[in-house]
Amino acid sequence: MLQLRRAEILAVGTFPLAYLFAGLGYDYFYYFSNGLPQKNVPWPLGRGTSSWVANSQSDLLQQKNLTLVSISLASGLILAGVDWFLGQ
């Protein structure tokens, strides 16, 4: 039961940091894969894909948010799984 609680804590605790780094990675990947668009210069030099507001590019914003949440959840579950496997 303690191992399950530890896995839960790791999975939930990883989410905010994974979301942050996934967002940074997404911005840089989008910037370089789309021909270096000047309006999407990533942080720290620009706003990146944060310039997508819900009204103007809602389809891109929804796709970005689903991608970031998926990556963050997967990262937390993978970290919890690796911790459980190494703890055995």
C-alpha cells in the first residue's frame, strides 16, 4: 500500500514540472519545424505559442493543450513506473 501511495505522489507531483518543460519543448519544436515564424519566437525572446488566444486560433490552442496534458500525464506515470521497478 505504501508503494502505491509513493507512485501516486510521484505521478501527481511530476505533472506541474512536466507541463512546464513540455510547454517549452512544444514552443521550440513548433518554432523550428514551421520555418522560424517571427510571431512565434519562443521564450525568453518572445511569447511563443502563448500568443494563440482562444478566439483567433482555438483549434491550434486545443491541440497544444491536449498534447501538453498527455505528455505530462505520461511523464508522471513513466516516472512512477520506473521508481516502482527500481524499488523492487
